[in-house]
Amino acid sequence: MTRVRFSSVYLTPPWGDVAGGEFMNFVAVGEWSGSDHGLQELCREIEALCGAPVNKLGDARSIDADILFIEGGSGGPELVLPHPKMHLRRFVLVPLGEVFDGPVPGFALTAGELLAQTPDESHITLCEGFSFD
């Protein structure tokens, strides 16, 4: 991955029926020259190295690396693109808006516009002093 930009890091509550407590969350945007599934495999390898279960299905986890979208990417049965619930999640849209300016592929709205429409009212907290710089 090249030309990577990272958002701020946020402390966020679990969303939906996911077990566990608050977790750290951020968004990374960059250029990927491999296949959609190659990026998915990289995310799974990172999760495994950090001790996350392979099939999370609502279980608590130490890390969850999701692919939100790939410009021009098509995904497939195991990789639905764009992420089908990203527009409903404040903890995704706030950091995404920091690093991605244009319309979000599959939604034709910016992250800020999606955030203004999301029903998610959960509270996310900026992790002061934590950055990738």
C-alpha cells in the first residue's frame, strides 16, 4: 500500500451486538495495487497476528480490520463492497471524513454528508496524543 494517510484515533463503544468494551478505531486511506481479495487477505493476516478470532460473528476482538471500499473494486460473496453498514456507523464516518474528501463509492455522498444522515448517535472520543505521524 502506498500514499497512506491515517485519521485520528478514536475510542468508540461497541456497535450493534458486538461483545466487549470500548475499542480504538481509525481509518487508513491509500493506494493498493493488488486485488480486492489480496487486500482482504492482508487484513485477515493482520487480525490473526494480533490475536483476533478468524470468525468474529459478534465476539469480542482485539482488532477488526475492515475494508470500507475500493475505488473500482468489485468485491464478491466474501467481500461486500462498499461495506454494507459503513453509512450507519459514526465511528467509521468521523475518521473517514478526515482522510477522504470525495463522494464515498457506492453512496455518491461524502463522509460528512453520510454522517449528517446517520441514525447512529453513539459517542466517540478522540484519543489525545495518539497519532501515526
